[in-house]
Amino acid sequence: MGMGCSSNYVDAINEAKVKQICPKEFQSFIDSLGDNTLDQVAREATCEDISNSKIRKSYSALVKAFEKKTKLELYLAYHDCDDGDIYDDIDGRYWGVDGMYQLTPAGKKMNKYIKRQTFVNFG
């Protein structure tokens, strides 16, 4: 199987803002980490596989509280620039948000005919 590059993007939110929006749930999540670092948990969350049930439960509570308050979906993930490119905006853990955009009325009419595709250039 060949190796190659793929492009990604994230609508990222500052960790301090997450803490401000959901202070109690954020602190509960941090308290649940025990001997784990937030970066370790972010690596697991990237694969949607937080192995520690206590951490997974507090993370889920934070995500639900964020969605209740903002109507947006929060997630924790990790990107290592060593696996990406020197021009990456993200290096390390990040908080991503889904649900930021809606199709326009014209976009809704044409949605079944249009496919968002990604590519990378080298040069």
C-alpha cells in the first residue's frame, strides 16, 4: 500500500475558551486525568478510544455540556507536526468544533451534485 499526504482542517477553539464556557465540566475532566497528561488523552481521543472509563465519562460530560451551551460539537484531538508538515497551524493537542457552517439555500439545491474534495500541493 502506498503512502501519501492528505489535507485536513479544523475549526479550533482555544482551550481557555472551552474552560470559560464549561468551567465545572472542564475542571472535572482535568481532575479525572490522574497520572495521565492531557496530551496523552488527546492522542487517544483522536482515535476515539479513551481507554480509561473515568476519563471517558468526564470527557463525555464536557462535550455534552459544551453542546448544550453552544449548539456546537466539541472534540479533543492531537496532531504531531512530525507526521505532517512544517507549515501546519496545529502541533499538539487541540479542541475542535463541528457544526459551524450551513449550506445556503442555493447550496442545498445543488448539494447532491457537489462534492467537497481536498488535495495538497508540493512546490
